Amino acid sequence: MRSPLAFLGNRTIRFFAYVGGVSRQTSSGLYWTFIAPFRGYKLRARAAVHQMVLVGYDAIPVVCLIAFSIGLIMAFQGAYEMRKVGAVRYVVDLVAVSMTRELGPLMTAIIVIGRSGSAFAAEIGTMKVSEELDALKTMGLDAIHFLVSPKLLAMLIMMPCVTTIADMAGILGGWTFAFTSDLHMGLGTYLIATGEALVGRDIVTGLIKSVMFGLVITQIGCFEGFNVTGGPEGVGRSTTNSVVTSIFAVVLVDMLFTALFYVIG
């Protein structure tokens, strides 16, 4: 049994060691992705395209379904309260702003964490357990360049794209309520009202968040994979840790950027 102070100190040291390791891996990944290709190193474009299909294209159906449901639920819940003050019309504004600023990027990130972030940890962790990472070093290949860089490039490109699709699906969910409720609002009228409710800042802030979420998801998933210990059981544990840690980090990044955008207003 350790004293509470020793326990707190140990957790603090592990936290800063974790943050430092992810930061070093992030700097290396950004170097191999955006700087090294201009210094004569080949960018693994084919692997990046393959990852784009996995993390982006394959995620579209589930992202659309969940975003549509969230938009519809938000419209129902918002209308329930706004009907008391005769402001049901403002459900359109509520859904549009909430989806583009917050829920679209955040829900997309959580879905991608479950689909791709965990897959990154499992893939790299399995390679470490089977000593494939050691084989890469023996062949003179940098593991960050070979494994992380294509995933990072794919995530940075596809996250804003999938987030945009999620925004549109959520807005379509809001229109489903507006059309079937006492508003009886057609799609064209609804889209015009949505355009009037939104400004460029709403869309841009959501896309900036999505890029940062993609960076966080990739780095944490890969970092957990590189640090697997204990064989197959360790792979499962690392995969679970990657999901939990990524969700926490994404919510933290979301809070920080929301506060930043509020301040610079």
C-alpha cells in the first residue's frame, strides 16, 4: 500500500511521460508527413489513400445515421421547450449552429475513435508483439514514416470531409422534424433558413476542431500501439486505453478550442 502522496506523484509522473511521448511522436509524424517529402523522402501516398478509404469513406454510413438521428432528436427536444414561448421556428437555427459548431465534429470524432483509433492501436500493437516493428528497424525503415505518416495524412484530410457530411446529415434530420411538424417547412425553405442562421465562422470553427481531433486520434492510437506490453492481452488493453484516452483528449481539445473561439470572438 502506497501513501496517497506517493500515488499522486506516480500518476503525475506517468501523465507527463505520456504527454511527452505523444508530443515527440506528433512532431516526428508531422515532420515525415509535411517536411520530409520536400527533402527527398518518398511520401507513402498509396498507403495514405488506403487509409483514407478506411477512416473516411467506410465511416460515412454510420456517421450519417448517427448525425441524422442527433439532428432529429435535437429538433424534437428544442421544439418541446421553444413551443412554450412560441418560438418553434428557431429550431432551425438551433440545429444548424449546434451541428456545425459542436455536435458534428464531436460525434464524428467519437465514431472515428471507435472505428479507426482503436484499429491503429491494435494494428501497431500486433506488429510489436509479433516483432514486426523490430524487423522494420532491421531493414532501416523508420516506424513513424512507414506506419504513422500515412494514417496521419489520411486522418487530417478525411476528418473535415466526414464532419461536413455529418453536418449535412444532422441538418437534414432537423428538416425532417420541420417538415413533419406543424411548421410544414419544405426543404428549400428550410435550407434558406439554415443559410440565414449560419455564418462562415460557425462552419470554419467546426472544421478546425475536426482537424485537431484527427491529429489527436491518430497520435494516441499509434502511441498506444507502440507501447504495447504483455503479448495479446496487452494488445487488447492498449486498444481499450486508446479509446478511453482519445475520447478524453478530444473532449479536452474541444473545450479548449471552444473557449479560444469565444475569447477571440
